[in-house]
Amino acid sequence: MAYERFTCDNAAVLLIDHQVGTMSWVHSIAFEEMKRNALMLAKTARILKMPVVLTSSMEEYAQGPLLSELETILPAEFAARIKRAGVVNAMEDEHFAAAVKATGRKKIIVAGVTNDVCTVFPALSLLSDGYEVQVIADAGGSPAKIADDMALRRMERAGVTLSSTNQVIAELAGSWGTPEGMEIAQNVLMPALQG
């Protein structure tokens, strides 16, 4: 099958449950690294004017609110976030599924916390619904490394493309020589790589 690059014109970004409580349960990757990567995705999507869907689960409980930085980076998307009432598979929430469909994109970039619960099930559902799915493994994590490994293996076996934050940002940018590419390189990648 011929490969078609994910671009700002054909892909959408889903950020699932990057909530302060849920993120604190992750031990397969350092909290700050996971947070930085999720925010890099959000910033890149903003610069490239890509559709982004944010969702959270039970913010008023132990899961807590979404990262406050997401509101700063993507204020409209943050305000429109889908607040799920505990539905594990975000794609089984009718409002979230409708928001994904409304992007009009068939290539979907997914990052979620945790990979072994919040990411795996929507990724599998998206595949079965005919989407091409790229999961950004290092913009999420799981309570244990084995749990993360099992989730990633399950998704990859089903047909998900596994990727990393830097890899997908480079793919989306396409060229560092464009105004958007230069902005991503200077304001998203370089501060993260130097930090």
C-alpha cells in the first residue's frame, strides 16, 4: 500500500484525557516529558491550523482538570472540549464521535493518557470506522511499562501506526523552510530539545 504523508490538510489531532490527576498515574514515562510532548502537539496543531478535538473524563473527580496550558494554546478547542461522564472509550461517547467526524479528516493523530486505557480503545474503534490512525506513544503513558508495551503492541497489531512526538511534528511540518515550519522549529522543537 502506498504511503501518504499525514499533513495539516488531511489530518486531525485528538488529545484524550491529558488531565492532571490521570497523568499522575503514569509511570512508564516521566511526567514532564509526557506533558511537554502533549503540549508540543497542541502547539504544532495551532501553528498549522489543524482541527483538534480535546476530551476529558470526570474532571471533578480524581482525574482532575485538563492541563491548563491547553486552554492557553487552544482556547476555542478547550472551551469546546468533550466532557465525558466516565465513558472509557471516547469513541463510544456520541459527542466525541460527532466531533471527530466533523473534522472531515480520515487521518487521525491520537495522543492519550493513559495509553493502556484512554488511547487503545478509541484507536481501535477509529480503525474499525475506517480511519487511518497514528498514535503518538510518548505523548501519553501507562501506570506500568508492561501495560504500555501491551497497549502499543495491541494497537500496532491491529493496524495503528505508532509514532513519536518529534517524528509526527516533522512529518506534519514537511519543510522547516516554510513560515510555519520555521515557527515550529524555533518555538516548539528547539525549546523542547534544549530544555
